[in-house]
Amino acid sequence: MRHHGDAEVRDGGDDLTDLAVNVRAGTPPPWLREHLAATLDRLAGYPDDRAAHRAVAARHGRPAEEVLLTAGAAEAFVLLARTTRARHAVVVHPQFTEPEAALRDAGHPVHRVVLRAADGFRLDPWAVPEAADLVVVGNPTNPTSVLHPAADLARLARPGRTLVVDEAFMDAVPGEPESLAARRDLPGLVVLRSLTKTWGLAGLRVGYVLGDPERVAALRRAQPLWAVSAPGLTAAEACCAPAALAEAEEAARRTAADREHLLRRLAEFDDVEVARPAHGPFVLLRLPGAASVRARLRDLGFAVRRADTFPGLSPDWLRIAVRDPATTDRFATALSKALDG
């Protein structure tokens, strides 16, 4: 469960076109690099997170005490696992595996609700056991690229239950129509966000938690002091500015158009089945002999993500990141050769 897309491009990955990692190409943008570079003169001082918390809170229409900046969304999963008293934790799969791994590392038994390809990997809220007092679900979900209706996720919220919605890829969806980030009326709701995907900050490690003040305070007590660096806090503040939000929205629209081009090219292959509809900056596909095809694609210069490490998926599944049309066309040529091989 600890296999992630970056493993596909280690050890010689510099020579590969990376379709395994879901970080937007060409990032971070120049203006964000300038903001980060300006923090170097302040590294002697301890990080002050107040301005970043206010910026994130304003971006989602919440008070600052309902925000916690974290060293990426991955740290948030660890903090949740360490502070929860849940007796019946449920993780909806296939999805990002770190939530389950963190819960298990903290000694919690985990129950799985596994969505089926035959149902389009769509969530039926009634499939989640009533006894569940902690539920984790991604939206849009990695790796299926499914965007669950906000109304369906809201049905999972109830007193006595913590509902964790991982929205790490939500800013890649134009308009964020199914986001719960601004909802303050749902009991037990915790929303996680990441700056990694849209802004290309995987190496900086910055994300945040949105939730009720009591929950956020408990997570803060479990968090090490100064967990987010000064550059990370600067990035969080800068990426919540109106101009940055407008840029992110435009990037999401470009990604959606690029994804449609990728889907059209994949439709040319009779042996390739794509999970649809897709809403994230990646698509999930199934084809016979996927492991061998993946190896041949690597020989042809393309790294793609194996998907059998996600619970509920077999070795016949691969995840492909959305890239610009020219890169997609080169990939389609390589895929044709890999399938013939």
C-alpha cells in the first residue's frame, strides 16, 4: 500500500516522460517561484502560520480556527489516525492508500467498502455500514477519477461519525461543483486539501485540513511544532490569492480539455477499457497484460502508474496522468507499439 506514482520514475526516470505522477506539468509557475525564493532571507526565523491560516480560511469562507496547515495531505491522515477514537473505521476503495495505511499504523482495524468497475466505481451511500464511526472517501477519487455528487457524500455525515473527504484533486475540477470544503453544517465533516497537484509543490509538502474548531484543535495538539516550513506557508497564502485562484480555474479547464483529447486517443484501442466519466487530472484504464504493457512503455520512454496496489483493482489496471495533446499523441504512438509487442 505504500507504493506511489513517484516510484515509477526513480532510478533512471529522468529519461522518461512521466505519466505516473499526477502533478501538473510546468509547475510551479514563475510568480510562485519568486514568492518562494523571497522566503530564503527569512529562514533564520521560526515559521509564523497566522497569515496562511487566514488566507486559507478566507478562500473557503471559514474562520481561521477551522483551518490547520499540514506538511501535505499525507500528514493530515497521520494526525487523524493518531487522534481518532473510532472503533469502526471504513475506507472506501479504490482510493489513495495512505489513509488506510496511517490508520493501520496507529493500531486501528480498517473495514473496506470496495466499489466495483461494473458500477463505474460510483459510491452508494447505503453501502457504508451504519456502525461506521469514521469514513474516508476521496473526491475526485484517485485512481478512478470519479467525482462523487456532494449530496451523496453529505448523506454519510451524522452525529458520532467523522467523515473525511480527501479533496486533494478538487482544484483540478472546473468550478469545484461537488466540493464540501465550505460546508460547516455537516456534523463530523473533515475536508483535506493539497497544493501539490495544481501548483507542483510535492517537494515542499503543504496541504491543509478544514473542520470544526474542536477537531482542528485536537489535530493541532498532535502535530509537531512548526510542521509547515516558512516557504510552505508562503505558498499556501499566495495560492489563495484571487489571481492564483483564477489561474487554477483556467488550469483546470485546460486539464479538462486535455483529458478529453486523451480519452479520444484511448478510444482508438479496442483492447483498452477506460473508467468513465473521468473528472480528475488522470484516467484509469484496464487492458489485458497491463504489467507487460507497462514494462514495454517504459522501454519506449513512458512511465505509467501500476494500479494493482489500490485495493479492489487487479494487475490489469493502469493509471495515466493527463498531459498536453502533443504528449498524449506521442504516448498513443508508444501505446500502439506496446500493445503490438
